[in-house]
Amino acid sequence: MVRKFTTLYRHIIDEERKIPEATGQLSDLLYDIALACKVISLEVNRAGLIDILGLTGEENVQGEAVKKLDDYSNEILMHMMKLGGHTCAVCSEEEENYIPMEEKYFHQEVLNKYILHFDPLDGSSNIDANISIGTIFSIYKRISKNGIATLEDCLQQGYRQVAAGYVVYGSSTIMVYTAGRGVHGFTLDPSVGEFLLSYENMKIPKKSSTYSINEGNYSKWSKGMQNYISYLKEKDKDSGRPYTARYVGSLVADFHRNLLYGGVFIYPEDDKNKNGKLRLMYEANPLSYIIEQAGGRSSNGKERILDIKPGSLHQRTPLFIGSEEDVLLAEKFLSEEVSKNGVDVKKQIEYKK
């Protein structure tokens, strides 16, 4: 008996056919990204055998030590975008400035109308420990009409994304993407070299009993943030508490687990990171687009992530993302803290279904 299966490319094409004005360029771009991630997956799986683990000895624009596999992943994605000819500019977390594509790389038949943002290897500090890591990407339509892309093309609000996704390199390699019509997941079958549909129309539960946060930073948080986490750990059967802590320390891995089973991932501002630590364009925006398509919610604690107007390519932001009711509860604690001028309001806030 032959099992029916759907490849990533077939799924992308079928989805794009539902749009009368579609040119097929977005489908090809998504497939180019998937191909680059297949190559990265191969290198991740044999990293220890070909001497690409460890540090390059350099720092990226964020002032962080660059891992060899970070650099390799960045180069692969850049190279694939040039070969594919569907982008007019590429923005990478590893690059200080955006990279406009030279006209020789432009697609000859249609205008190169897409901007690609990506984090080539999220969670790379976990590479040497063999913990799940991933690639995050985000696609926008250009604003300018022709010629070389501008910085304005690259600094758009998250709600203007036309597609976003991520790839998890773990016990299996899984690609999850949305083009604004639901969230779908594909598992790489190494025997045939194809991403096969394994999760269709993914939906995150409205409420969970799981939270993901680095509690080692507890002393650096605001009072409202401390109250929120303390509240989650209290015992109360009616509200489903205490919550269970699940924190890998790799954003893609934590996000993927919460998307499947429900949960809230939190990286708040603190005394050291006044503007948060995660990147708006490379991490928060794409994952927020995905989570909203899956029925969840994303916020910086005060406003919707996708509404934030970026001021720079490497802008940082606090992030509360996951099950809708859990994010709403976090926002309530933070807003109560502001309105009460720092008064301990933990006991005054009760969860309501």
C-alpha cells in the first residue's frame, strides 16, 4: 500500500493557486529557503565530524562571538538568495547592514519584489551541547517600485509580512511556515530528501499550564514580572496552577514545543536589557506572525509585536508569545504594576477563563 503524502513544494504551490494575482515567485522563494535549510541540516548533523563547531574568533554586529556554524549558515542562505533571484534585499542577524541584491541577480521575467529577513542559526550557543537549534525567516514585499532596494523596504511593521517560518534542527528536521493562510509543518525525510507534510493547520491551545523563561534573571525583573511568575507557581486547582516550567534556552525549540502543546515563552526587559534582548525583525516578528495565524498572541508586554514600527534592523524587544490567555494574563500583571506604581498586586489579580 502506497501512503499518500504532500511535499512542501506541492503544498506551497497549491496554496498559492488560491490567489488569483499570484506569480509563483513567493513559492519559489520559499522553496529556495527550504533547500538552503536542507543543506544547513546536513551540516548540523555532522558538525562534529568536519570541524565546524566552536568559535570563528570574530564577533557579529551584536557583539556576540560568532560560531563557525553560524557563519556557514549565513553564507548558505545568502548564496541561495543570489542564485534564486527572487529577492531585492536580504537582511541577516549576522550582518550589520541590509544587503541589496545587485541587478545581475534580479529575476529577468518579473520584478524582484521580496525582502528576506533571517536569523541563520538561532540558539547557536547550544551547538556544542547538541541541543535543538533552528533557522527563522520572514518575508515582506518591497515598498519601492524598482531598482535597488532601500532601507525603508527593510524596516516594515510585522503585520506587513507575507510569509514567515522557521526550521528546527533536532531529533528530526522540521520546517513550519505560514503565508497568511494557516500554519503548516513539514518533517524532512532524509531517505527521499523532501520535507513532507506532518502538521496541517496547526493551532495553539488558548490556555496552557506551561511557561518558558530564564528564571536565573528573576532578580533583574520588574516587580510586576516577578509577581506574574510567582503567581504561575502558586497552587490553585481552579485556575490550573501551578504551571510547569519548560525552558530549553533555544528560542526555536521552546517556541515549537509551545506551538504544539500550548505554553507561553517570555523574554522580558530587565535591569541589564532595558529594551529586551530578542531582535524584533529576525525573531519576534516572524514568530509573532506564525503564532497569530495559529490562534495565539504576541506582545512586548504593552502592545502587539506586529504593530511596532521598527527604527533599525537590529532593534530589540521584550517578548511574550504563545497561548492567548496566558499572554493576556502577563500583560495584565504588567499593566497593573504601572497603574499601581509598583505596588505588589499579585493577590489582587485573579485568572478568569
